[in-house]
Amino acid sequence: MKVLETKNLVSGYGETDILHDVSIELKEKEIVSIIGPNGAGKSTLLKTIFGLLRPRGGVVELIGAEVTGLSPDRIVRKGMSYVPQVDNVFPSLTIQENLEMGAFIRTDDYGDKLEEVYELFPLLQERKNDKVGKLSGGQRQMIAMGRALMLDPRVLLLDEPSASLAPILVGMIFEKIIDINKTGVAIMVVEQNARETLKISDRGYVLAMGRKVFEDTGKAILENKEVGKLYLGG
Amino acid sequence: MVELIVYGIVLGAIIALGSIGLTLVYGIVRFANFAHGDLMTAGAYVALFLVTGLSAWLGIPDTTFGSLSFGWRMALAFPIAMLCVAGVSILLDRILYRPLRAKRSHPVIMAMSALGAAFIVRMIVLILWGADYRFYRPGVMRPAILLPLGVKIRPDQILLLLVVFSLVILLYLFLQRSKMGKAMRATADNMELARVSGIDTERVIIWTWGIGGALAGAGGILYGIDVQLHGGMGFNLLLPMFAATILGGIGNVYGALVGGLVMGIAQQVSTAYLLPTYKPAVAFIVMILILLIRPQGIFGGGRS
């Protein structure tokens, strides 16, 4: 079952179109990666799906309902969460408060969910009363992902989760992505780190100049020599 | 000298109520509200109406608490006037600032509109109550008690400090413990991420204006009790309020509190060497010095 689908999405900033007719889909329990060179429109695609940019054309469907052009605070209520690439934590709040903000719209007791997130990221529990501003990039990324999980989303959008992380942390973040996926969350991840991402992805899309140029299973894209040469740096 | 410092703390506590509101609003909507001083004036006069007009009409006895200069009428008027100013503050945002924000207006336009709002509020006060100096209880003896070191302080002023202290504690608890308080801090940190998390940032903005307005109203009434009421009272406090806000680091609530106290003390102590009429100039000089030496304030901004 498809949980997220875009049909012929067109979007951009100011006068310029950045995305042209992008149609992609994410099925239940999948990890799907969006890869491609710098400036291909990968982040723009996620921002448009999540309502941070208003599409110029096309349709976004989330769990069978159209959400095209809805604002982020409406979309987040419909079962999709988003982790931006930068500025993805509240620096002057503590770790625990960051997670609470992720659950802001919940009116039920979310103590269990908090426990679950702390189980996934035990490091966060140890330092839950620390202000986030002082923490490292890897810890911030964990907090950002934890915050996004607080609403029990069906779909999670991750914008370059491994960007600006030390190599040793990159592997850890990818392991966490697999862990989150195993709890039943479908994940769409945009990455510069294409090879590592494809290894954990069920399927992948290659974006270039704002257009979808290739799609296949993660494994097949990795083995495709031509795609590798053109878009994955040889 | 010790006495001037004590009076400075009293004035500073009033300034702090204003600068906390300024800094809260700036932290969330990145906007310097020049009408904030006149919201103080509005609070003082709404309380005057409640104390002299409505309370008499309702038959609330005009007695005083012990050696204080006011009684039940003011005790009732105080919170009601705070709520009224909160309402005015929210209304100003909804009908004036919010549409301008939505149009992404230039900061100069925003500043001009705030200045216009300041004039409107002040003129309404002047039309309704005139330009004379007013007191909540005219002709009342306001005896002072003698503290060690020859400090004379009125019971009113001690209560004033207690009220400000309690309001600051309440605000602290609200910001640290309540869900809306935490959402306000989160929105000040990063409004886009707040929206992405599902926080209704418009509601956060309304709360921010409401709290800022209520604190301004409280500050205005306290100033009216301590000194007197006048149509220009709040506007005269605007400069020290801005100086206190910058001194504490724009967006930093606790910095604004300290900044307010520093400004109050600086202004009062200056009267030992300068004519009291130069008090606003002292505020201005302190503000210029801060901007030249440490524009991020002593504690840095509330935003990283």
C-alpha cells in the first residue's frame, strides 16, 4: 500500500522552478532514498511534500488523502513527520523539552512513546535535562529524529541526516534509521551520502536538475555502472 | 546613595516589567514594539477608571490596607486592568501588526506602524482623562518607614517590589513548566521547526502579546501608584525599557529583568549628580554605550 505519493510535482523558489514533474512513491514499511548531485532539488522535493513550499503543480497524497498545499502543522497531524537538514532542534530547550515539543498536539499521555524514543536513543535519556545547544551534531540529529517520532508518524521524511556528521557517526545514524523503519515507519530519506544510503534502501530515485532521471531497487542502482558514473561519483 | 539605589531598584522593577514584555515579543515575532510604553499608560488609566469610577458605582468601600495608599478597589482593579491591556495588546497585533507581517512588510513600516499605534493609544488616554497629572488617591499622606542606613521607603514601594517579584516568578514557572510556555520558548528558538512539530504558532503569538501586554499594564499601574499618572508616562519609560532589553540581550527574559534593574539604578543614582530632568538622557547614554561596547547585551541574545 502506498503511504506517500507525488504526481507530476512542480515547485521552486521565487520565479524559478526547481522541480519539474516529479512523481515518486513510498510504500508501507519501505525505506526509499532520493539521491543525486548538489542542487538537484532533493531538499526542495521534501519541503514541497511537507508543505513548507507551495507546489506550482501536481499532487501530494498521504495515506490515500490529498495534502497538496496544506501547511506543515496540518500535515504533521495527518501522520507524516519531517526532520530538516539544519536547525532541526530547539537549542535553548532541554532534550526532554525538545521531545515534548514533538508531542505538542498530543492530548493523551505520551509517556510510553517517550520511553520508546529513549530506548531507541539511550544516550538521550542520560542527558535528558541538558540544554540541546551545547550538544554535538550526532546528538542533535538523534534529538531531531526523536522529536519527529513523538507523534507516531506513518511516514518520516529525513533531509540529509548524515550531513556534517563525523564518519563514525554516519554508520550509527543509518543503523537508527533501520531501527525506526523496523517499528513500522515508512521512511523517505534525501542523502548526499548516496552509496551508504542505497545499501539500506528498498528503492531509490535519482534526481538531477530537478527531474527524476532513474529509479530502481537500492541494490540495482548500486550495481548500475552508468548511474554510478553519472550520479554517484564513479 | 544607598537610598538612591533602593529607589533605583523600585524604578528598575517597573522598567523590567516593560522590558520583559518587549523582549518576549521581540523573541517571537522579531519586532520592536514602540507602542509598549503606551500600553503601560493604558494600564494605569484603566486601573484609574476602575478605582475611581466603577468601584464607586459598584459600592466597593474606599478603604486602604494598613499603611498602604490603596485597598480593595486597587486589589480588584489591578488584575482586571492587566487583562484589559493584554486584550489591547492582542488586538493591536491582530488588526495592525499581523496583516503587515503577513505581507512581509519592511521593518521601517513595522516600526512606523508601532509608533502610530503608540500615538493612538496615548491620544485616547488624553482625550478620555485629559493631560493633568492624576493620582489613584489624591491628597493621601504617604508616610515612609525608616530602614537601616537612613533609607526611607514607603510601604507602597515594598509591596510594589513584592508584586513585581511574584509576577516574575509566575512568568518563570509558566515558561519553564507549562506546555504553552515551553512552546513559546521553542517558537522563539525556531519558528519554522515549531510549525513543523505541529505547534500552532499563531496561538503562541497571541499568548506572547497577551503576556507582554499584561506585564506592561501591571508596570503602568505600579508606576502610577509609586509616582503619578500622566499621558506621557509610558512613553517616557520606553527609552529605559529598550536600553534594558538590549542590555539583557534581546530575546532574553531574565536578562531583561536584570537590565531593567540596572537602568533604574543608573537613572536614580544619576540624580545625585545631575538634575532629575536629565534622567531620560542617562537612559539614552547607557543605551548608546551598550550598543557601542557590547551590542549583544551582557548575557547574549535569547537566540543562539
